[in-house]
Amino acid sequence: MKRNMTEWMAGLISAQRVAAIPIMTHPGIELGGQTVRQAVSDGQVHAEAVIRLSEKYPSAAACTIMDLTTEAEAFGAQVVFSDVAVPAVQGRLLSTPEDIGRLTVPSLGSGRIAAYLKANLLAARAIDDRPLLAGCIGPFSLAGRLYDMSDIMVLIYENADAARELLEKCTDFILKYCMALRQTGANGVVMAEPAAGLLSDDDCMNFSSVYVRRIVEAVQDDTFSVVLHNCGNTGHCTHAMVATGAAAYHFGNKCRMEEVIAEVPAQALAMGNLDPVSVFKDAPAETVRRAATDLLDRMKTHPNFVISSGCDTPPLTPLANIDAFFEAVEAWNSRQQ
């Protein structure tokens, strides 16, 4: 469903209540009795999980799966699948700068891209009471999955031209993918760029943000927003993140929200950052409730704050913990009236 995302975000900022948008899809898969393998391979199963969660929880936006293997697989990387765990890239596709030179940018018919486009299309058609946020990987994180994360860190210093050539190809594909996601009716995309958090602010600017900004400038408008996620940022590269011009910034639990939000423009959303594993998945429900309340208390002077998980909530996250999260947000908002 088309909606004005600029107005929607402005409405969240001006509201007297804090919005909650945890990045989660896996609980919806489990509610339907399906497996992770099915959901990441079948657009119908994926969409049903997203729709199921939107019907059960009052999240301000619905989110599709944060899968950091989809684009790498389209380029030809080998991916390992599991019924109970997120997919993972196995080995490496590229080993030398010469391999980068021979690499071709794939079509959108490669790998599981079509399944993800179908999931977003079906979910966008079914969910009409809130925005739908698709998912994609960021350029530097994709480059690391193709070339090996340790070696891409070396490459940017030893052969920056080769690194930039790879980043150009990654950016070209992600841009093409984001344009197709926009055509499905999705209202935005959460771009996961966690590997950029391994870089200094200057290097993050030069080897991530300039490429992300190119995508933002091409796809972002009043009807489609880019949410830049970097759970590797400890606070050291927020400046580079904001330089992308994204409409919203999503932070992981390695940083303190009250510190990083100081660098986020007042008209942009700052989202985060409860630990998706130690809080959402592994803690008792009462701990989730306390952690959410504490974060809301610390962020109460920041109207552009949106409470969220610090990353995608993993498979087998207890529904009782998700319930506790939303109950804590509702209770906190009620006390502010």
C-alpha cells in the first residue's frame, strides 16, 4: 500500500507515544509451524509469517526477514540452510583482485531474489494498516561475504582500487534490488550494513557510506524510506552513517542509544537497541520488561526515538518475551499521558 513515509515518520516524532518496531519475522514463521528453510526459500511462507505477526502485535511497521545471504547467493556464493537457524554463506566466492575483475553483476532472476520479491509483494498487498519494510544487505557487508570479511579489511588498504571495483558491483546490484523492492509496494527497506561497524569513521565513509548514499539518493522519496542498520557501530561511526542521508538509523546493542542519537538529525528516526539474543531470546520475560522500560526511560527526551531490537530477533525467541516487550512499551506510554 502506498503511503507518505515522510508524513508517517513525522507523525511518529510528533506523537506523545513512543513507537515500537522490533526487527522480527522468525516468531511469525514458528507461529505458522513452518521452518526457517521454508520461509527463506518460499515467498508465500515468508509473507504469511509477516502477515501473521502484523495481526498479532502492534508494531508500528511490519518487517520482512533480515537475510544477509540473499544477495551474496545471487552473485554465486554458496549458502548453507537450516530448519532452525538463519542461512549462512559458506566459504568465499572471490579470492583475488582478478576474481573481482571477472565478477559480473547478476540479474534479479538469480538465487532466491524472486522469492523475496514475492514475499514483499504479497505482504504489501495484505498489510494496509502500517508500513512494510523490506530488507537488503549493505554494499560493504556484501563485499565481505563475497571476498571474505578479514580479507576485505586488508584489501581496502593494500588495493583500494580493487575494493572499490567490488563495492561498485555490489552497489549496482543492491540498487537494482531496492528499486524492485519498491515496485512490490513495500514502503521502505532496512539496509543491513553491520560489517561497516568494523571500520573507522573515515573508512566507513569511504568504503560504505558513499555507496549507501548513492542508493539512498536513487530510491528514497516520500513514499519509500531507507533505514540504515549498523549493529557493528559502537558509536564511533555514527557520523558516517548519518552522511548517507537515510530517513532512519537502526542501532545495535553495542552502543548507547542516548549517545548515538545526538548525531541523528531531529527529522530522522533513531531506532534500537535491545539485545536480540541475551534479552529477547534468552532472558526471562520480566527481564525483557525491565530492559525495555529502562531504555524508554533513558530515551524519553528524544522524540525521534523508536524502540526496537538491536538486530533481527533470532529463531526460537519466546513469544512470552515478545509479549512482555510490547506490554512494557504500552505500560510506559500509558504512564506518560
